[in-house]
Amino acid sequence: MGKLERAKVHLEALHAVIQPIKEADYARLVHEYDPNARENLWRFQWGFEDSIAKLNPIIGDILTNCLSALDRLIYNLFGGVVIRDKDIYWPVSKSLDAWSSTKGKFKGLSDDILALIENYQPACRLDNADLVYLVALHWLANIDKHRRFNVIGWQTTGLSYQGPIARVPEFFIDKPLYPGTVVVRIPGEEVDMQFTPHVKIAFDETWVRRQRVDEALVAIVDTTEEVLTTFATRFP
């Protein structure tokens, strides 16, 4: 539980970095005109590179503490005596075959404890969407060991705009927004328009792709706490 509390402290630090980004005008579209093609382009630009650099180690600290809390839980369920280090981990089985194989490594635990662990396996509880965050925890923690996270801008609800054109051609895009990404194209003469993009700071990783960084990490911390609380009665 101490590691979970440390994860919550780091979560507060994450909010402290992200909140000013939300409040600032960090995302904008820059206009350029190609007279040869007679086409107006608006490219995405952002201004939070320094904040992204601050986010990565905080994200890593949250994941490390959550994963360590779950692994420590398994260690304690074994009574603090585990011969092989590879057995000291919280399992996340994404298929029934994987869980069947994994369960054999936990033969020292009672059937009721194994049933509780099984209840938190995504493969065994398809009705519980929150368990995907245990998968995301393992996935992101593995990424954290090898490289920095791909934290990006992602367009959410289209754009607000002001200008002489009553109806702008389709400008909603559902993809990552990197610096230089063309978001709007308007053919014809050069026009003076102002676009305001609505962008979230999101992960671009498989298990939490498109999700807001802060919301995904809150869900990971909450799910970790739920697991620990479930087993709390097993200890004095």
C-alpha cells in the first residue's frame, strides 16, 4: 500500500504538469499558402515539448510503483518466501490458455486466493472493462524500460474557426497530430481564417491509444488499488 501511495503522489505531480498545458493555448494551426497549387494549408504546431520531457519520468514512476505494489502482493501472499525470483510477479493473462499455464506456477497458494487472482485476469473477466488497465500497466511498464513514451497530441472534436468561408470542407481527422501535420486544406485564393484545434494529450501506444495520459494513469492507479484492497483482509 505504501508503493500505491507513492504512485498517488506522482499522480499529483503529473496533474501539476498537465493542468497548465490544458489551460494554455499550446496547440495551434499555422497557415501557409501555395500560390502554384492555389491551396491553403493549416499545419498543426504545439508548444509543450518541455512539458512532455517532464511527463515521461513521472509516468514511469507511477507505473513502477503500481507494478511493484502488485508484485509485492504476490510475494506476501506466498508468505514472503519464494524460491525463484521469476515467480514474484502479478500475472496478467490475456487468454485462457495463458492463465491455465500461469496458474501452474502459483500452486503454493490456496484455491480461494487463486480464485481471487483469476477474477482479475482479463481473459477470465470479459465483463470487466477496467481490467484492460492491468494489461496497459504491464505494457507501458515494459515500454518504460526501453524508451520514452510516445505522448502526442490527438484531435478530439474537430475545430473551431473564424473566417470568410461559411462551410469548411471536412477537417476532422482521427489520427495523431505531430508538428507539421496538415489538418485543413482549402483550395482557391488565399483566405484569412483562424482555426482553434481541440486536442488532448494522449498516449500513442497499443493498449491505451488515443486515451488521455492523465485519465489512463488514474484508471491504472484506481485498478491497482482495487486489487490491493480486495486482498487486504488476507493480512493481519
